[in-house]
Amino acid sequence: MRAVQVTRTDGPSAISVEEVPEPTADGPFGPQVVIDVHSVGISFPDLLLSKGEYQLKPELPFTLGVDFAGVVRSAPVGSGLTEGDRVAACLGHGGASDVVGLGADSVFPLPDALSFEQGAALPMNYLTAQFALAERGDLKKGETVLVHGAAGGVGTATIQVAKGYGARTIAVVSTDEKAAMARRAGADEVVLVDGFRDAVKELTDGRGVDVVMDVVGGDLVTDSLRSLAAQGRLLVVGFTAGAIPAVKVNRLLLNNVDVRGVGWGAYAMVRPGYMRRQWDELLPMMESGVIDPPIGKTYPIEEFGQALQDMEERRTLGKSVVNLR
């Protein structure tokens, strides 16, 4: 079968499609679900893995792919899955291949209303958003969430999950094209990153927002803290801007605000059943249409590296997806 492989950690340009053996129902750690993969999502960890910069460092060569969707070929007895089920799934790496074998804990039912492309856009981004907002952000109905990087995969997921919890969303973007994507995802208001602090102050009548979801980092952090209402929470999710900012803790005293780390993978991967509980929390939002992942560009398997390059250069809108079938 085909698999998107890293044979040397020289970044997206070094990625290649190789022939590798298909997985079997008896995996290295016991019985596993075998899935015929239709679509694979492009995720930031894939980019870091291709460079050897991720916290997870698999032995070379290894297969990329964190999020994917497809059809169950076979499943262990008692897994709750059967041949022919439409599913989405996620794992640390290895999803970007024609067939994948993995544990049932990381495989989730995909509602019929969502395509395989949308299924491949769901797991990492939407489970991260749910973990950030509900587990780390203590989001309550009626609160306001400011979303940085709002046109990207995590950003659009955050908008929709926040809406599902009954929150108001303010999207922060850098271009008019990205503003359109944030609106498509369901943002209540959209502001440009230049001058976002003043725009937020105006939109909230000077009160500020309850939660800031920050996947960007860099020099946005100070104005993000200043945009929080009393007892607001700044959620640190990532650093797509490249720079890891420092926080002057005296700012936390001034308005009784928090900075909270959001490390979904480190938390979820060591708690069996946790991701499935998250998914079950999101299923009503999928079925009602509140969660409707906006797909950006799609690529063939041979252009996986190009898809990562486009992500690195911040040319992506929504979730980029590679189609295998």
C-alpha cells in the first residue's frame, strides 16, 4: 500500500510516497481496528514531525498523518465497531496511508451528514477545541470567546465548538479572505489583527472577553491579556507565529486573569476512553449542524509535502485535506 513517509527530517520537501506492508487485524499491541482510509487531514504536528521538531520523535522511516477518515475493514469483537462503519480517527502519526490499523479508543463514529473530507478535519482540531474551551477554559453559556488564527483549522473548530456551547465568538484574522472563512465557520464578529484590542473593547462595550484562544503566540499576547474581562482566561494552544512569548505575571494581578496551557495530546493520550467521551460531547453539535468543518484546499497523496509547505507559509484557510480515494 501507499504511505506518506519521512525518511529524513529535512522538512516538507523531503517527504515521499512509498510502498509499505498493509497492517493486519493483529497489531503490535494486540487486536486492532483496520480502516480503509479515504481522506487525511493536514495538521501542524505533521509539519513539525517532518523536521524532527516535534516532542514525539519516531524512528526513521515513519508515516505521517494525525487525522483521517474512512471505512472500517475489520474490528475486534467488543470494540463497538463493525465492517463498513464510517469513522474518523486520530493517532500520533501513521494515518497517511491507504490502510491503517490502530486501537479502538482512537476511532470515532462519523455521522452520515459529514463527508470523509470533513471527518478528516475533525479529530485533532475539534477535540483540541473542546478540551481547551470546556476542560481548560471553563467556558459557560453566554460568555465571549476571542479566537486568534480564526481562519485556520483549530480556529474554525474553536468558533464552532464555542457556538455549540452557547458562547459569542469574535474572530481575529489578518486578511479579508481569512475574514470570509471565519464568517463561513460561524463567527459572530470578525476583526483584523491590526488594532484588534481596540476593536474588542468597542464590541464588548469596554468589558473585554471571557476567553482568548491563542494558537498564534508571538507579540499578540500582551494585547490579548489586555483584552480579557475580569477573571478572563488566556488559553495557550500553540505558536504558529514562531516566537514563544514571555508573560509579565504582574499583568495577571491587575484584572484577576489567568494564562492556561492547553496540551490536549499529552492529556488525552494517557487517559483511555477520554477522547471518545469528548467525541460523544461533540456528536450532538455535529448532528445539529453547528459543527460543519470548512474544508480549504484538497490535495492528492503525492502533494502531501506541498500541503505542509502551504501550511508553513500560512497560505491555508480552514482545514487542508489529502484525498486517497
